[in-house]
Amino acid sequence: MSEAEAFFSVRDIHAWYGESYIVQGVSFDIRKGEVLSLLGRNGAGKTSTLRTLARLDSPSLRQGEIWLDGKPLHQMKAFQAAKAGLQLVPEDRRIIGGLSVEENLTLAQVSGETGWSIEKIYDHFPRLAERRNQEAVTMSGGEQQMLAVARALARDIKVLFLDEPYEGLAPVIVQEIEKIVSQIRDLGITTIIVEQNAVAALRLSDRAVIMDTGQVVFAGTARDVLDNKELRDEYLAI
């Protein structure tokens, strides 16, 4: 992919947790509207890389560049990156206790540039519409995952990061989340997925990056990974 084609570019990033060197020279590119799977075994550095890209304080980025639509995210704090259009849905979802589904969505719009309207969200997430007045933390894990994604879309968004979106969910709910990610892709939102369920993630993805011990060992198309049994055996155990 040429530099001109890339919408989101990661250039030789290095990050540390304290003195632990955890992200070691990661680079990749994504076009606008593509879905990329960031894969690898436990401890490969996937979530640490995602947190670095989101400009969270930990791990700390000490070298490298991150570009979103020509904007230098590597020079920004997390709130500035969010304002530039980057939204992270963390593994723990961070649903706000004591608030209803609709209040969680409304608060997301109050705290940043507005993206989707509440009604548009309900059109795409009818289950959330049914539970709009329910306390959000009392919903099932799958419903909370839907809310976490919907809350990101309530902000002005260009790139969506999903950290382990299928973790702990029943297969039927995984299928629902897959449909939602497909809809997001169809709307032209660039998405990066960190997921242990590599096959499910690859089915949705255009591109894939495989990591091992903090480094990229493969970058290419999702089809390349699905067609390469040796690569899957060595790094993904699938």
C-alpha cells in the first residue's frame, strides 16, 4: 500500500510499561473503511499496541509516528486523539453504573463532538432501543458490548478500535456483534479489532497484522492468513 492510499498509518512505534519494552517497532497501514485484525497469542503485545495507538498514558510511546487522515496522533493526548476521530472500545467496556442505556449514550454525546443521533443508534441497535430505560450494567454481556460500540458511534468517529469484542460472549451473540461490525464497515468507518477468536475476526477483515513478542511478524490480507496453515499454526494455533 502506498503512503498516499493509507488513511491510518503506524510508523515504527515503540512503547514501554515502565522499564518493560512491550511494543517493539510496530508498523502498518489501513485504507479508509477497511477492517484490520490485530492478532497473536496471549502476551504478543496486541492490546498494548492498541492502547498506544489510542494515546493512553500507559504504555508510553517513546518513538514512532501515528497518522490519522494526515493528523499526527503521536503528538496528541488521548482526549485530543478522540477529538480527531479515534474511539476505543476497551475489553472491560466501561459501562457507567447507575445510568440507563440512553443516559450512557447521551453522556457520550455531551462529552465530545456528536456523531450518530440516538435515534440512528436505535435503528442500528434495536435491542438497545428495547432497553433504553434499563440500567445499563444490568444487561447481558452481549448487550453491554453493543452499548459500548454504540457509545463510540455517538461520538464523531473516523477510526474504531475494538479490544476483544467477543470475549465471554455466546456464539449467537458473537454473530450479532459480527453483523454490527459489518454494518460499521459498510458505513466507511475504519476499524481495528484485537481478538483471540482469530477466525471470527478474519472473516470480517480486509487486512491482518500478526504480532509475536511485541513485533509484527506478518502484515497482509486476511485471506493470506486464512490460506496459510503454516502461519496460523505457528502464531495463532488455529
